Amino acid sequence: MDLPIVVGVDGSEPSLRAVDWAADEAAVRGVPLRLVYASLWERYEGVSLADGLGKPSEQVMAEDVVATAERRARRRQADVKISTDVLPEEPEYALVRESRTASAVVLGSRGHSGMAEALLGSVSVTVAGHAHCPVIVLRGGHDNRARSGVRGRIAVGIGENSESAAAVHFALEEARLRGVPLDAVRAWRCPAHESIGHGQLSGEAARLHEERAVGALEAALRDAPADVEVHRRIVEGPARQVLSAASAEADLLVVGARRREGHFGLQLGRAAHAMLHRSACPVAVVPQRA
């Protein structure tokens, strides 16, 4: 069974742009699209929507939101199978549960008001930190297109081997499906305490750290398929800074997030968390089971 791509919708323009992006992604992957509206009713405004309709205002709003999103998706990709659902619960809980039976979850980066923007930002981080499948948050000045973005490339951040395998696999598949190159980026730094002292010794320490970065990059790409063009990049600097720069040249940035069994707190990692707030393009957070 083909697992669907799930989109969290809330009626805002960013969430509708997420519908566009996800519809394209579903068409590329040949999978269904599932549009989900989830919220506790009392958090919504606009109670006048139900006047004369004989339904609770919250139900009317929910039905209108999913119907609008469905029409937009059908205009975008008429051949994609689409389903919708309205879930009267907290969106982060609903979407994490949806991630158990999804190929990916797609979210917009902002809501329809200041309060919703803060809420959706929290939802995005929470879902990305707990989901069982990749979570794609449409940050940056994306053009609503998954298939033919303006930059024509995917970027993936290479961390430690235990954290990167799933992210690399996802990024390679995205690049293959879209027919674009993949930039594999590994950041490295020489700790300050190793770079202080004799110039020759500090230079040797830096060289060793750079060589380790090269080794980690090659190990992560060992099984890269021949039909994907891969560009290897070793960059000195903090991972957050290096990945932020890479996102400015990509249509999608892919990062890994290690999941540890028995841990119930947010499981993102500093680099992934930073990219959810700083990436210049859509960012995919891919869970890696420890």
C-alpha cells in the first residue's frame, strides 16, 4: 500500500501553499494526498460562519478549510488521489499520529495571524521532533513547486553516520525523482583547545578534523546510486551556519534527527532545530532510529 503524503491545513495562505507543494510531491511519488485539519474548536475565531446553517460554527469552519484545500489540490494535480479529515484535537498530537501511516508530513511555516504563527511554529517543531516519517516545513521563499524548483538542486546535511543514513536515503530519492543534482554537505570544525599553540601542531589538528569529515562524507554516500549526480562539499564552520548557506542554493534542504527509544522529549538536534527557523528553502527533517 502506498502511504500518503499528509498536509496539515489551517486555512492560511502558507498552509495552502503547502498543499500546492505536497500535491506536486504526491504526483512525483505516485502516492495519495491526505489533507488534515486539526484543532480544539475553542481556539478558532470567526463564529459568524455558522449563521443560518444549523451547524456549530467550528464544524462549518473546518469543513470550509478542508474543502478549499481539496479544491486547490485538485486544480494543482488532478490525477492525485485526495482524502480529507477533520480532527477535533491538538494539531501536533494529530499530525504525529498521522505520521505513523504517512510517507511524509508537510507543513506551512506560518499561520493566519500572530497567534497562529506562533502556534504553527510550535506545531512544526513539535511534529518534526516526534514524527515517525520525514516532516517537510516550507520555509523560505519557495515557489510552491516540488518538481521544478528555481534552483534545481537538493542539499543534504551529513552528520555522524548514525544520524545521517535515513536523511541521505531520503535526499537521494528526492534528487532522483526530480532529476536534479544532490549537494552533500559536511561541516567540520577544529575545537579551539586544539588550535591554540604551535602553528604546525594546530595545522595538523585541523587537517585531521578535515580528513575525518571527508571520511564521514564518503561513508554516508557509499551506497549512492549511479543515476544521481552527487556533489560532495566539505565546509569549515558551525553546522548551522554551513547548512543555512547551503539552503540558499537549494530547493530542499534535508537534515537528519536521531530518535532514541524510551526518550519522550523533543528529539531534533541543534542543527535540525536551527534549520526549522533559519533555512532559506523548505527543510525536510528525517528521523533516524538509534
